Amino acid sequence: MRFSSYSVLPGLGTTLGFSLLYLGLLVLLPIAALLLFAVNHMSAAEFWQVISSPRVLASFRLSFFAAFAAALLNSLFGLILAWVLVRYRFPGRCLVDALIDLPFAMPTAVSGIALCAIFAPNGWIGQALAPLDITLAYNPAGVVIALTFIGLPFVVRTLQPVLRETEAEQEEAAASLGADRWQTFTRVLLPTLIPALITGFALAFARGVGEYGSVIFIAGNLPMVSEIAPLMIMSHLEEYDYAGASAIALVMLLISFVMLLLINQLQAWSWARIGGNRA
């Protein structure tokens, strides 16, 4: 007996057309407008002068390296947090699980003010660290803290479904075959989690690169020290230098796209490797 396939949505041609139209209007059109504006309002020499200034280069370094460091921290601690929430039952678990999404719901300015109240020199934690000459606000460390705060949910929410699908029997089988906990984690669990971990890292990194509201309060915005690239864009806009702001934004767009493309290729390679090992 033959069964005809039935899909709720229309065929490939219609759905692909709507998908490309939606992507073009929301993503490609603004990017094209940014590129055309920068090209039409600046010469190559002016473009290079803007993006190669020491202050702008310092902001690029801080934005990308801080986002990378924050994404690494979130990958480590987000994995531990997701593991605890999925594998264990304890009082207050639902509350902890709900708190994970708090950075999603909070306005970024509120997040920045809250972080300042904690890590500033006169804050709760800042006061305790001041006698040790440790400062976690108004410097690059504050930028990393803010980006870690807003990027954590991406890693946790990406890993949780994968951990739920990973059966505990696999760990028990590895233990019965003589594997210790470290061998079970690195050889049984980690290969399955790597693609999701890379996805969470990419999402946290992408969010961190473009973050503005929660960073400017705790960063201090010192030139050549704690100025992020989005702040440089806002500074040019406040001076009505729209061409300069477009140039900085275009460079950030290109660098972010290349890095995310490489991360996606790494993720695809990880999935292919897992599929090959299972086969």
C-alpha cells in the first residue's frame, strides 16, 4: 500500500520564495543599504582613515576579544549549569531555570546598572575586592562580565535539549566497561555535545559583539582602554558623522560574518563526524 506524502505548508517553491523574501527584507536589504551608504559617501582613503585610527582599532580589539572570552566562559559554566538543571532534581530548581532567561527579559540598560551596583568599587562585590587592588568595573574586565551575563542563556538553552536526549544508560554502559568519569565525559558525552556547544558559543559571541546597553555602564568608556566598537558608532552618530559610523559598522559586519561562517563550518564538521562515528 502506498501513502501519499502530505505537508501542512505549501511546496518547496512557495515556501522557499517566502523564506528568501523574508530574509531579503529583514537582513539583506539593511546590509546592502549600509554598504551602499558607506561607498557613496566616502572615498577609499577616507574609509581607511576612519577604520584604521588607533581609537577605532582599540575598540575593535576590545569588542571581539571580550566577546570571545565571554563566550568561552559561558561555554564552560553554561555546560555545567545545563547539566545540573537536566540531570538533577533539587529544591528551587524551577526558580534557577527561570533565572537563566532573566538576561533575555531585562532591558540592557537595567542589566548594566545592576552590574555596576555589584562590581563597581562601591558595589557589593567591588567593596570586598578593593582592598586586594582588584577592580572589575570601568575596565576591560567589566566588559567581559557584562557580555558573560547577557550571553549565558544562549549556551544553557542550546545544551539542555541535547542533554535531555542523551540517555543516562550510555554513561552507565561506559562505567560498566571500566571507564572512569573523565573518560566517560570526554569519550561518550562530549562528542555528542560539541555541536550544540559550538552553536551556543556562536550565539553568545554574536550577541556579545553587538552588545551596547549593558556594557557602557560598567565599561567606563575610557578611550583606548574600555571603549567598545558599538560605542564608537554611537559617538560618530552623535557628531552627525554618518559616513564614519557606517564605515565602522561595515567592518564589524564583515568580521562578524567571517567568524560566524567559520564557526558554522566547524559545527557542520562536528555533526558530520558524529554521524560518521555512529555509522
